[in-house]
Amino acid sequence: MFAIGLDIGTTSTIGILIELPNRVAALATRPATLSAPHPGWAEADPRQWWENVCDICQELLAAEPRARDHLAGIGVAGMLPALVLLDAKGQPLRPSIQQSDARCDAELTELLATTDPAAFLATTGNGLNQQVAAPKLRWLARHEPETLAAARTLTGSYDYISWRLTGQRTAERNWALEAGFLNLQTAEPDPALIALAGIDPAILPPVREGHTILGEITAEAAQATGLPAGTKVIAGSADHIASAYAAGLTEEGDVLLKFGGSADILMASAQAKPDDRLYLDYHSIPGLYVPNGCMASGGSMLNWLATILAPGEAKPHARLDQLAAIIPPGSEGLSILPYPLGEKSPLHDPLARATFTGLSLNHTTGHLWRATLESIGYALRHHAEVFREIGHPIHRLRASDGGSKSLVWMQIMADIFQMPVRVLTDHPGSCLGAAWLAMIGTGASTNWHGVTNFVGEGRVLHPNPATAAAHDEAYTRFRSLYGALQPWFGRAR
């Protein structure tokens, strides 16, 4: 039995075809375009996502023709909470407003002045910040009222693709939760939260749990994608939740460190403990939650720095890692704030910026690179301290995505956390979690833990106790640096 998982990402669309019990039959990807027509804006074209899905599905089925007759179902994951507005015919009215879009600073300031942030947090499980939908929708009401007036459906990135596949309007519950519409306790839309966004409640579609069956592939979608008509489609998943699930976050206290364009930290927990420094989602496995944090930058800052420190080199990261490996922990007093795009959790400060502090003439290229690697580790340690502070002890650390291939960086992470770090191999990402949810939702499998059979477990990096004191000192310096510079960031608008 086969299943397809699709991931609607910021810079790419990815598809996977899996076969029971543990075979990845095919992978396919297409690039996606992120647009920034004005400073601070982040938009994308939902039509491009659909075109990518059509191409990917055809490629997957061509790679394994047997799958057409044995396809259990399809799951779609995607970034959230992107906002997609559709007209009466289901056509996008404008480009999607992405979760990283920062155009609504004025509207957010107004909401914070007129709304009880503590009550918002208690209801939604998430803080009132620029990522939620309300300030962005208020921006639309102010600047594009005709768009909002014409909207008949408000949905997310992966929900839009599910609609194109099935003709069914839906909102997967984690999109609704992080968008700020869902009551965490009831898992239902809250009228007061919808009113806060100033929208007609009718444009919000029904909310579904990720593994539930949404509908079937329509004849029109079958013609466009090559998928068999009648194939079942589940409600889907937030990308970071699907990825963490596939990475093996199945027990309380499991933590995943994700090293992509941003750097993320996610934890499995049996209890929901809202804290406005973090984000909170439902786990793919019923009964669990995922408190999590997401930095605005991670690998993207490293990529930028690599072009400066090693211009024109084919594999600059590997050479820079070699230089960083011989630098002492703490980078001999060089401290970096890794916030070139502002910072999301736990600071929630879009005005923050990257800084290099403590530079001396003895510092080299290796120092600059190591200090940046360490700074991202310190920012993730900050998240971990918030976890522990609110009663979420960490039992196990895993690492995934592109940055985890750097064993120099992963050793730094183990030393900063003073915990072993297991590096995952062959983890294709969110698409795998979405595909396995399709297996679960359609009844092709009843084993919630079966998704881990598709992901390899690589090396374990063990902490060096001799580095603990140096990292503790550097971490203290890192934490104090933002507090000292934060007033300056505000003046530098």
C-alpha cells in the first residue's frame, strides 16, 4: 500500500511517495517563489503551489506506476499561518500573506493597546504577535478593503491545496490555532477571536483534525495531477509538526532541533502550558501537544556569511567548519546576535538586528564562523530554558535538516546543551509526516509510531564536560547583549 505526502514550503514544494512498511518509493521537488514587493512584506502565489503539486504528483506516479492501483491516500503539509483569500469561485484574490510578513506593525500595536494579551494567550495558547492573522487582516481592511470584501474563504497554504484536490473547504486545526482563531481547550473557532480580526465568520471554513479524511480526489483534480479520482485526502498538517512527528517526537520530553533556513526547536508534551514566548500546537498524535520556537534566521544567516567569508567557493560551509573547529569554545570573547531578519520566539522583536560584538585584531575567519554557529545554539538554549521554566523537562535531543549534516556544528550543540544530540539521516521532512498521516487516516496503518521506520538514525554527538564553563560564560554574555542593544534597535527604525 502507498501514500503520497506533499509539503507546501516557502521556497520549494516537495512530494514523497511511500510504500508500507518502510520504503520511500520516490521524491520530487519544484521551486517556489517568495516575493517581497515592499520592505517587510513576504508573499507567494498559491497558483504556483498548485502547478507544482500537479507536476510533482505526475512525477511520483511515473516513478512507481504500481502506486496508482494501491494508493491509500494523500496528505498535505505546509507553512503556517499563511493567509490565502479566495473569491466566490475559489480563486485567490491576491498573493498569500506569509507567516514571516511584517507589514502590520501599526495594527499589532493598536491591538496590543486595546486587547488583553493575557486573555488572548489563555484562549489560544499563543501570544498576540505579528504572526497571528488578526493584525494582518486589519491591515487588509485598512489598505485593501475591496479584497477583504470580496473574500468568501480564508484558509492556509496546505488547506488551499487540499481544496484544489477535493473541492472541500477546510482549515486544519493547527492553522486555525496559530492564526489565532481557535480556542485551545475546545478546539473550535472562538467568536471573540474572529471578531478581533474584524472578518465575517462565514469566510472561515470548518476546522478538521489532521488525520481525518477531508474528501476525495475530484475528476478535475485527477485530470490535472494524474492521481486516481476517488483517492482519499486527509486534512493535513502544519509543516513543522509533520516534520517533528516524522523525526520521532512521539514521547513526552522528546526535542527536535531543526536546522534549515531558520532554526526551530520543538518538543512533545502531554500538557498544554501556554507561554507568550513560545508557540503552541497540537501534536499529530492525539493527546499530545508541541510547544515550539522558531528563529527568524538560522541557515539563512550562515549562507549570507559564507558568501562574504568564502566568496566563489563551491563548498564554503565545509571549509569554514574546519576553521571553526580549532577555535576555543566561546570564540575568545566574540559574541553575535543572529537576528538579521528580526527575531521571532522567544523575543518576538521584528526590529532586532544581527550584531558582531567584541571583535579584536586576533579574531579570524574561523572565529566569525564559530561565533555564528554558537550564537544560534545559544538562541536555541534560550528556548530550552523557557521549556524547563514552565515545566517541560527535556529527555532526548534529536537534530535534523541541512545544518545537522555539519558534525562540527552538532558537536557545538551537544556542548552548549550538555546533552547528547542524535543526528537523523534520510529525513525528507514534512512530506513524510503528511504521507504517514494519510496512512493512519485511511486505515492503511494503525501504528502511529510507524513513521519512524522511514528515517535513519546517524551519529550521536556526546557533550564534552570540559567545555561547559566556557559555554555558560558565553551564553550569559549572549543573553545580556540583546537587553543592552534592544533600545537601540527601536531607535533605528
